[in-house]
Amino acid sequence: MTDEICSTLDNVLFEYLNLISKYQENWQQISKDLEGGFLQLAHAKYTMGPGRLSQDQYDGRMQAASRMCISFVI
């Protein structure tokens, strides 16, 4: 019985650590993507001159490069 419990706990811990690793990888990728987006926005503001860059000046054809669906299980 004790070996069975230890094995189950090991499996759960291994799965938990894998999920944390995937979370960290995804977080790093999202951070890089956001940084790139902010750099592009800063470049656009610099290119447009001293006026403000607002939503009205964005190209209406722009679409998200990727979409994400997040669900939480409690």
C-alpha cells in the first residue's frame, strides 16, 4: 500500500513539475511577443511624428496573429 501511494505521489509531482515548466516556457514566449509588439508600437509612434497615435489611425485590416483560449479547472 505504501509503495502504491509513493508511486502515485511521484507521478502527480512529476506531472506538476512538467506543468510548471510548460507554464514558464509559455510565459517567456508571451513576454517576448509583448516586447516585440511594444517595440513596433514605439517605432510607429516615432515614424508618425509628434502627433499621437490612436486607435483611429490603426489599419482596420489588422488581425491577431494567434488566438488563445484559457480555461481553469479547480
